[in-house]
Amino acid sequence: MTAPTADAISDKSSLNTKHVVVLGAGVIGLTTAISILESSSKSNYVVTILASHLPNDPKSIVYTSHWAGAHHLAIDQETFRTLWDLSAQGSDAEKCLMRIEQVEYYHEEIPVDKDSGQARHHLSWYPDDIRSGVSFNTLTIDTPVYLRYLHQRFVDKGGIVLRGRVDDIRDLKELQRLLHELQPTASDVQIDALINCTGLGSRTLLGVEDDAVYPLRGQTVLLRAPWIKFGRTISSKGKEGKDDLWTYIIPRRSGDVIVGGIKTPNDSFPTPRPETTIDILRRSLRLCPELLHPQPEKSAEIGSGTTQLSIDSPSIPNLDQLSDSELLNLIEPLMVEAGCGLRPARNGGVRLDVEWIESTRRIPIIHNYGHSGSGFQSSWGSATRAWRLLEGVL
Ligand SMILES: Cc1cc2nc3c(=O)[nH]c(=O)nc-3n(C[C@H](O)[C@H](O)[C@H](O)COP(=O)(O)OP(=O)(O)OC[C@H]3O[C@@H](n4cnc5c(N)ncnc54)[C@H](O)[C@@H]3O)c2cc1C
Ligand SMILES: *[C@@H]1O[C@H](CO)[C@@H](O)[C@H](O)[C@H]1NC(C)=O
Ligand SMILES: *[C@@H]1O[C@H](CO)[C@@H](O)[C@H](O)[C@H]1NC(C)=O
């Protein structure tokens, strides 16, 4: 597909050209916009992304996608296949992704789902009394690098990216005015459809004030530990049955390692809490003592998916006896940054549907938001569904 110029956009003779505006430039907006450009069949699409925060901006609490881990637990097969292919040697996206062996620990025997015959994801607590574990091959995403890759892929395919904030989605006239102001050459472009990928932003956007959307706060620590080439996770039912103690070690292609984490509903505190940072470090070092034992870099080999029941831990200082400041001193040489982000959670799960708005004209809005803690691992699957919804109504 060739890059659309202002002429192409306003060319009245290309009757089949549709102008689609995607609100949001997080992983969901970018992936959806790419899917529309790359999969279009019956129509020729001009796609504009309009968002207040873009992938190259400094990390910010209002842009969730910068903060994700992100390891892929194959929740969505389509996304897994796409990312697995992208992680192959020689691929354009190779630098964003790393194939790893992932080990998950469980407190009890893994229960098997009666219907599917597959092991159910089961949450429990700490290595001391581990009864079972499972290891498998998966991949991790260096999220800031991957977002820049998606942005570039979209622009290379002729997509237009504009920075702007939309206050009322129902006000098409205002949206048209804003687009014109940002890109005067495309003045008489009609908007044929909107795609809403505003994440948590959708909570306050007028016209789509969705009460079901709420923040699920996460906090992480980024460490420099290139010798860690495996992922490790342990989860537990927290008090009151909440999955609030979930410890993970996620290595990235760059040699950085993300450790976490927490999940706190309806907490929007915008900066890392020092006491949470300490707690995360204690849990992470307990789960992965190798963090403190630099080893010469080995190539990232992936294992064969065998069950592993024990943690092979080198001896480390007794963490429980270390004061907070001693712990921080110990980890100091590895510290890159502490961070936090707000997962766009939604009662009822992801919203993927079509709504019609009546303004200067009647046009469809396709909603694709509310991905909570799995926006990366469901990105390509969600994008394909959004694109199908679009093709169905245009
Ligand atoms: C600590 C942490 C760990 C995580 N780990 C994982 C993981 O391992 N795997 C995984 O899959 N996911 C993970 N996630 C979740 C993942 O980050 C999110 O699901 C995903 O980033 C949501 O993307 P999004 O595009 O919907 O939202 P965002 O990235 O927040 O993007 C929203 C976009 O909409 C724009 N916008 C909003 N409102 C407006 C408006 N009114 N006008 C104009 N623009 C607007 C914003 O500027 C932005 O561009 C994690 C999240 C956190 C915080
Ligand atoms: C987009 O979705 C958000 C929910 O996150 C909602 O608040 C907002 O009103 C929606 N915008 C439009 C234009 O539908
Ligand atoms: C968080 O807010 C949502 C939406 O308002 C609500 O449904 C949910 O019960 C709240 N959760 C907690 C733990 O307060």
C-alpha cells in the first residue's frame, strides 16, 4: 500500500476510500491501526491515530503501555503466533522480543480442568512449599522498544499520527475541527468511523463515560541483569481472595529485567511507593536469588518444556535479616528505575463492540478498550476483532 497523501485523502474519485480515526496510541491503538491498514480488503483505508500520549514520549502514568512487563502466557493464541513469528532471528521486531523458558511455581498439584483436560491456572504461594511447577517456552516483550516499532510500522505503511486530546467523542464537528487544525492539508476529510482505544482514558471521555472502567495499579522495578535469561513467576491468592501477591521476573532482550509486582484496584497514586519497591525487591530476590549472582552472558537458549520442581538457588544473605537500607544497598548496582502504571481494568472485561453516534452524520464507533493486565498478550487478537467489526459496518 502506498502512503496516502493529502491529495489521496481528499480525492473524491476514490469512492471506496474510508477515513478511520483511531483514538489512542497505546499497544491497543497502534496494533488496531496497523491491522486495519494491513488487512483491509474491500475498502481502501486512510487511518489516522489521534492521541494525547505517543510512544516516544517520556514514560508517564497516563500511558499504561510503557509500563507492562510483558511476558506472554499464550492467553490469546493469535497474538502468540504473531509475536512468536516476529521474535524470529532476522525479523524487523527481533530487538523487541526474546524467547525464553518460563517457569511457574504452584503451591499444590496443578488442578486439571474437567472440560478442557488442561491444567488450570492456579494461584498459590511461595517457593518454600512448592509442590509443583510447570515450565514452557514463551517470549517477553521490551515494551517501550516494541511500541516504537509498532509506531514506525504504522507510519511506514502510510498511517498518520497526530497528537491531540478529545474531550467529547460525540462531537464530530469538534473532532473534525481538531483534525483540520493538526493537519490543515487534510481539511475536507470526512470521518467514516472512529475506533476507541483510549484505555483508562475512556473513563473520563465525555460521550463514553464508562463507569465499569477502573485503574488496577501496578508497580515494578527495572534491574540491569543481563545474565538472567529465564522467566519465573509465583502467584498466590492474597488475603480476601485477591490476587494481590504475584511475583514475577521478566528478562528483556536488552539485558534489563523487570521484577514485580502488585495489583491494587482503584489506586491511582502516580509515583512508585518506596515501601512497595522494598516489598517487591524482597519477594523477587527470594524467588530469583540468581539476580545477585552475575554470570557471564550466555546465549538465550530455550528449554524443552519439562516440569521443574525445585529452585536451584545459590546461597544469598538471609533476606529477612536485612534492613531495608541494607537490601537497597545490595541491589543498588543493578537498579535502573522503579515505576508504576495503571492497568485499564473493566468490570465485564474488554469492550469490543460497535456503537453508532449521531452528530453531523451517523458514524460507527468501534470500542476496543479495557484490557487490564493483558493488553500486550491479547493485542493482535483484539485488533483483528476490531477490524472485523469495522469491515462489517463500513
Ligand atoms: C506493571 C504492569 C505490568 C503489566 N504487565 C503486562 C503483561 O505482562 N502482559 C500484558 O499483556 N499486559 C501487561 N500489562 C497491561 C498492559 O500494559 C495494558 O493492558 C495495555 O498497556 C493497555 O493498553 P491501551 O492501549 O489500552 O492503553 P494505554 O497504553 O494507556 O494507551 C491509551 C492511549 O489513549 C490515549 N488517550 C486516552 N484518552 C484520550 C483522550 N481523551 N483523547 C486522546 N487520546 C486519549 C492516550 O494518550 C494513549 O495514547 C501491565 C501493566 C502494568 C501497569
Ligand atoms: C471510549 O471509551 C471510553 C471508555 O474507556 C469511554 O469513556 C469514552 O467515552 C469512549 N469514547 C468514545 C468516543 O466512545
Ligand atoms: C473499583 O471500582 C470499580 C468501578 O467503580 C468497582 O466496580 C470495584 O468494586 C472497585 N473495586 C474495589 C476493590 O474497590
